[in-house]
Amino acid sequence: MAMIEHDLDKQRERVILAGVDLPLRFGDGIGGDCDLEELERLVETAGGTVYGEVRQRRDRPAPSTLIGKGKLEELLGAVKETEATLVVFDNDLSPAQGRNIEKVLNGVEAKPDKPGDAGKVSVIDRTELILDIFANHARSRQARMQVELAQIQYMLPRLTKLWSHLERQAGGIGTRGPGETQLETDRRIVGKRMTKLKKDLIQVAADREVQSRRRREQYSAALVGYTNAGKSTILRALTGADVLVENKLFATLDTTTRRIEIDERRQMMVSDTVGFIKRLPHHLVESFQATLAEVAEADLLVHIVDASHDDPELQIGSVNEVLADLVPEDRDTLMIFNKIDALTPERAETVRNRFTRLFPGALVISAHDPIDVEKVRSAFEARLLEQEQIVHIEVPYTRMDLVAVFHRTGSVLDEKHTENGVLMDVRLKKEELMRLAGKDEDIRIIE
């Protein structure tokens, strides 16, 4: 089963945005205030053009259409006036709500839970839009499998809306049975495909585990953050690697890992991961477990925030919600507030003071400023040094080869020649010291 994609990127659809501000008690995906500004950016990323918006505040959603009757009429008027072909809701819609709204917008009498004839105006919700963007941006086989699995999990309860041939068969005498049989057949096919994708992704995860095991001896960092916060730009600035950098939401889906040379003997692996977003569909989080494994295994989380955003703390909260299911709370984290160059000097100073006070040790930078990039590199070096310890060791003159080993694997801070041998103060990783001392009895550790 190929991934289901809209034609948003093939031709620029005319789009109307819609949303309902609801109390938080209605849960993730439905409750809370809408963010039509971010929804517009998502639509633009998908290739559509927004021509208007309709918004309503309610105490509870309308069961059959989410928005009230009056706002639905206003939405219909906006669609007619702008000749829109697509309406995107910021709230998650049930399959019945999506069908009922489409019927109204296409001039078909709304009858809840009964499929109608497909019209020229389509209705999708925020989750479906994000899935569409992921489908268009998936490049590797792994990313495409992950997106397809997320789409299937989302679309499974919506089969009667997706397959128009079911609509023609449903409801008539002598045709209802075959229609139901076809629906069950389609569900069975989709179920088999979903099982195969899960098995394939488990194998991908196993392959990645083998690759990660080879790198595990090296200190690793994972760049995390809201989409378009500048993670790829920072990775490119640190490594000079040819990493895709675009001013788009979800420009990259695949994890990119590069080695950073801190100094002549210290190295670390840095991974650029998929960007997060407010109310990231849980289907995507579940499907991208293999990709997000880099985050779970990293020694250091580098949380990059767009300092120029209107509400950086909201973005921080959205990212932390996803991270809570992936990593322990005590995981070492470095906060980096990027894009400070996009602010006025006065605003930049205010932001710098605020976030360095709220997050001690945080960096406020521009990824385009070499001096700021060097600050990030220095912060990485400081983390590496924390993994090391200074030890006093004695090596007999008969084993001068070990002196060379310590010069190569650690930083020799002091070296003295005595009657018995060479006394050295060496900074190196504890594991490296144990490996060398455990393998060679001529190394004497002085307490």
C-alpha cells in the first residue's frame, strides 16, 4: 500500500483555516487554544496558500461538526468567496465530523455518520496535514516506512471517508452486504501492511543498534528542538558537513550523525534529529521510535530554541512533552537559544538576560556567527572534560612505551623522572584508565 498523499505540493491549493478554542479538559489534539499562525506555516510548507480563516471559542465541541451551525455557515461563505478547495482544521476531527463538514461545504445535507458523495471541497485536520508534510519530505526507506505506518494508524478508522467506491455501495438494497465485505477486505489488507511495516521497522531498529554499539565508546550529543529552530544550521556550522538547511518546517526527517573534532584527541558524535511541534501526532512519535533512538541513547541533549519566536517557552514545553517519554529527567541538557541575530539589539539583550537567568549555563547565539559557534564547541569540550579525571600514575623506566600510550590517549599535565620511573599527572576517561591499568600490571596508580 503506497502512502496516501494530498496534491498540496503538486499545485498550490486555495486553503481556508478553521479552529475552535476549547477548554484543555478535552485532551490533546482537541482542547486548548488554536494556533492558526503555525497552521498557516504548515499549510505553506505543504504547498498551499491560505486565503482566510474562521475561528470560534466554545465550552464544548459540537458533536457532529465540531464548530457551531453559525460558524459553519460562515466557513461555507468563506469557501465560496475565495473559491477554496481545502479546509484545514487546527483541531483533530473525528471521521464523522470530517464527513459532515464536507457535506455542508459541498451543498449536501449533513446526515451524521452516513457517507455522502465526495465534493470538490476537502476537509482535513492538523494531524492529517502534518502526516502529509512528512510523506512529502520522507527521503530514506526508513523515513518512508515510518510515515506510512503513522498514516495507516491514523487513516484506519477513516476508511469509509477515503474510499469513494464504498460510498457508492453503502446504503442501497442489495448493495449493503458487498459494501461491508469490501470494507472488511480493505481493513484486512491495511492490517497486513501495518504488521509488515512494524516488523521491518523492528529490523531497522536492530540494524541501528549494531551501528550505535560501534559508536557507543564515543561521547554523543543529540540536537533536539522545535522544528525550524536551526538544528541543521548549527550542525553544519560545527562540522562543515553538507547538511540540508531550509527555512521550512520539517525540512529533514532522517537523523544525520556527524563526528566533531574537539581537539587532536577528543571527538564526539552529534546527531541532528527530526524537529518537534506542538501537539505532534502520537502516531508519528510511535512510528519514529527507531529514529528517536539517537535521542534516547545520547549522553547529552542539546535543546535548541528559536529565540526570535513570539513564545519560545511554549515551544520548549512542546519539546519537553515528547522528550518525557524518551529520556530520563536527569539527562544532561544544554539549552541553546538560537537566531538572536533576528532580534533588535534591545530585544536581544532582554532575551539574553531572561533565558540565561531561567536556564543557568544556557547559550544565546546566532548559528551564523563564528564566535558563537565556537562557544558551542567550547561547551561541548567542557562536557567531555567532565567525563575525565586526573590521576597520578607511576610507570617504570623499563616500560617507556606506556608513557607514549598515555600521551596519546590522555592529556599529560605533569611529568617527572624519579629513581623508580616516570611520575605522571594524566587527565583521561575513567574507562580508559581502567582498561590500560587492568591490562598492564606495570602501571601503578598512586592515590
